[in-house]
Amino acid sequence: MYEKLWKCPCDILRFKKEHIPAEQLEQDNEARPQAFQTECPDCGSIEDVLDTSQSEIEPWMLKRWALARYEGDDQQDWDLEDEDEGRFSMGRREFRVLTDEEADKAAEEYIKGSLWAFNADFIINHSKLPYESIDMVKGFQESKCEGANDTIEALIEDMDEFVKDAISADGRGHFMSSYDGEENEETVEGETFYIYRQN
């Protein structure tokens, strides 16, 4: 999937050597785990590398690399907590690292799950209710809290438009980062990843 991002094959080998744990490489290449010399057919460089031909570069590896670059840490110090959610931790620090598409989807899921907490006037503006009903909506939100979510969802005319406007108004970081509400980004090998601190 990501091999198209490298200029020549030796770039792939160097990346794997630097970013895939040695024990994983050895497990993947039990028949020949030792280092050997290879010459890149494109650039002609000769590099001592492990045999990584059977080792895949997983998306989470690039995400960890992006996070380590953003934080200025050694990427091997970051633990993958949840691959599907792009969640990494080191000590008390926890981050989510997502592609643009993944960030959009995650923000949408968060918004849909927290409709009850939105300002009543924002909800009214995306419903067929007259503005005079704002006090009724506020009272319902205050009395039901999370329990009001399904009812609020039923009031909203166009959920896609609601989500779009919410992100446009506050940014994805507001919904994705429980630490500071910020969205940061880092580009690794031509792909941009979006970084959200959780604590």
C-alpha cells in the first residue's frame, strides 16, 4: 500500500530496518534473519540490511513515526494501544493519530454521540422547530443530559449538514482532543496524519 511513496527499493529496506522491531523481522524471516548486502537497482547504493522482503509496512508504523516526529521522541518508546483507533501512549501521554478520512469519521461519530451537549440554538437552527422553542430544548437537555441524545437526533433535519457545520464552526480538534481541543498534523513519506492528544 505504502511502497509507492518511496523513491527506490532501498528506501523501503532502510525504513523497515529503522522502524520495524528487530525481533519482528527475525520472526518474519526465520530462514534468513541475518544481515546481508543488497544493491538498489535504481540508485546503485549498497546497504547492509536485514531480509525484510516478507515484512509488511503497516499503516500504524507510519502513524507512530508521525507521532514521534511531532513529539520529538524515539518512536520505539510509543506503545500502540488500539490500531483501529490509532491510539498510542507513552507514560501518561496518550494520542490518537489518524488519516484525514479516519479523522472525519471519528469526529462524526463523536458529534452524533454528544448531540445532547450542543448549544440549543445550534440545534434549533438545524431543525424545523421555531426559535421560540429554545427554552424547551434547553430544559430537556438539562433534565435528561445524555438521555436526551436520541430525541435531539430526531429533531435534526440533515445530520450530514449538522456535522459539517459543527466541524466548520469549532474544528475537528474540538471534538477529537480531550486534552486541549487542538488538531496537529505531521507528514510522513508523503502522507499527512492528524494528531490529537487525549491526556
